[in-house]
Amino acid sequence: METLEAIRLRHSVREYEDRHIMKDIIEKIVDCGRVAPTARGEEPWEFIVITDKKALKEIADITDYGKFLKNSACTIIVCSKDTKYYLEDGCAATENMMIGAASLGIGSCWVAGDKKSYCEKILKCLEVPPGYKLVSIIPIGYPAKRQNPTPKRPLEEVLHWEKF
Ligand SMILES: Cc1cc2nc3c(=O)[nH]c(=O)nc-3n(C[C@H](O)[C@H](O)[C@H](O)COP(=O)(O)O)c2cc1C
């Protein structure tokens, strides 16, 4: 799928087909995160791919609004060294991977990491060393149903030329 189309058609997918995603496809998606913009060239991120069903359920149970991730084909955890711009960097990587997934016909949903009270619990569960922050949790999978993009505020409402 062409890039602009993938950006426009991407939407949160929370129901997945019970279908495996090939390893090379997962690697392609994570590679989109790897090349994201990063402040001061620090690349503070690490990406953990969880495919094991039991582990997926364990993580899902810890979250509040991410219970559906237990049914994902796999879930990518974005964690980042606690640098000045860890959040911006981690979010850029997150969105890159979601767009990459969409362009390959794979659905995803951003499940909150940073600021959630369950961050430490998830980091511990995944044996992430001290000094890292949980930025986001990204379940991915082939969408179980067709869905239109989520309506957003129109361009003329959000676009300001020259001044606010
Ligand atoms: C920082 C952030 C945290 C989010 N956390 C959750 C979450 O915990 N659970 C969930 O189902 N969706 C979560 N979402 C997805 C939003 O609900 C979704 O992006 C929004 O409703 C717009 O829909 P769209 O993604 O289809 O455009 C999160 C999105 C962002 C950017």
C-alpha cells in the first residue's frame, strides 16, 4: 500500500484473526520503528516482540484498556532508555511501526504505556533492566473485520496558516 494511503486508512484494530504473522513481516514492521527520527541521534529504544500466548495473556491482564491484546498475533513492546526525549523518540517509533503494519494489511492498536501505573509491572514481567521506561504496547494482527478509519476533526478546523 502506498504511504499516504496507509496513513489515511490506519485505524485502531482491536479484533484479530487467529492467524500467524510471518517472522519476516514482523521484522519489517519493527524495522520501521528502528528508523524513526530520534532526538540527538540517541536511538534509546528497544523493541520486545511477544508471541507466546501465555505471555500475551499475562501482559493483557496487567493493562486496563488493553485486555484485547491477548488475542493479537503478537504484541510489540516499546521501551526506551530514560533519556530527555525518550517519550518523543518512543512515540515516533510506535507510529512508524503502526503505519508500516497498516501498509502491509496488518492491524494494530496503540495501548498506553507511559504514565500508566502498570508500567513497572510490565517492565519487570519482561525482565527489562533498570533505567528503562515503557512507552507503548502495540498488539498487531490481521483484522477480524473491515472497519472505516475513525473520524477525525476536519482539516479546515485544525490547519492554521501563519498564525493560530
Ligand atoms: C498515547 C495513546 C494511548 C492509547 N491507549 C489506548 C489503550 O490503552 N487502549 C486502547 O484500546 N486504545 C488506546 N489508544 C488508541 C486510541 O483510543 C485511538 O487511537 C483513538 O481512539 C483514535 O482512533 P484511531 O486509532 O482508530 O484513529 C491509545 C492511543 C494513544 C495515542
